[in-house]
Amino acid sequence: MFTENTWYRYQYSRMEIKNVNKDILDWLEEIIEENNGRIEKKEWKSKYNSYVVYDYEPFCTDGFEINLTISSYDEMYLYFIKYLYDEKVNTIDYLNACIAR
């Protein structure tokens, strides 16, 4: 006998990562793939005009932010991907601050 909640076990969890740096985008895509994640949506959104959103990389990427929607069958994979991304960004910021001194 099936219960109402059995279908939740197969439902994917989603997370959105906004304003990804273009320089670490390839690294992030590899990390998502290695950790049982999948990129559901990748979009380039204009910082100046909210109506301009591309689902492909525009010719000139200045003035655009990259947003990713990722999914996984287990929520913990998404939290781990987010942790790795935050640590990478914090390390880059720290090293840039060291260089600026």
C-alpha cells in the first residue's frame, strides 16, 4: 500500500546561485557535475535592464550577471556545492585583499 508522501522521495531539490563570477563558472560546473548535481537553468541577466535575460552567453558579457539553477535528488549535495562555492569566493576575495595591500 502506498502512502501520499512516497513520491517526495523522488522529487529533486533545487537551489539558485546568483551573480556567479565568469572566471569560476567552468570550475563551478565541474563541481556540480562531480557532486551528483545538474544545471537546470543558466541565464545571463542584465544588471541595467531587468527585461534582458539570455539563456546563452551574449557577445559582450559586460553588464551581465550569471545565474544558475541547480538540482539534485539529495538536498545535502546542494548544500555541499554551495559550501564549496562560498569557500572559493571567500578565498579569492582574501587573496585579492592581500594583493591590494
